[in-house]
Amino acid sequence: MKTLSIGGTRIQVALDTGRVLLINDIGPWNSYKTVTNSAEFVVRALHQTGVLKSDRRLIYRDSEGQLGELLHDGPTFTGFGPATTEDLH
């Protein structure tokens, strides 16, 4: 698993199926911002580095262990969506 520090957020790329990218928000949150609070920057940075492709879903496990989706249009964060473990297949 690849660990990245981007924009004050620390994440781990946990899964890349080519269709879905799963990142974990690994903190520690007394030192790093959460993915939820840095969603715009996280999406932009992952896209700019080539980790996130425009046609890929970006699922994340937040600081409380809950799954969610960061919706995006390429490098632009467009909102949050629900996600379950079934979305990872």
C-alpha cells in the first residue's frame, strides 16, 4: 500500500482496481487534516499526480472508518456520495 501526504492530509492507497480507487484517511488527525475536510485538494492532487483518472470512482475510508465516495469530474471535486464494500468490486 502506498502512503501519501498531500495538502496536509495523510492517506494510504489501499486498492486500485482500475475502476475504483480506495484511499484510507490514516491521520493522525491531531497532526493532519481529514480527507473529508480536504476533499477538494485531495481530488485535485490525486488527479494531478496521475493516481486518480477521470473515469475512476474515488472511495475513501474516513477518520471514523466509514466508507464514502468523493465525487469528481477529473480534477474537480463535485461532492460526497455514499459507498459500501460492494462498491469496491
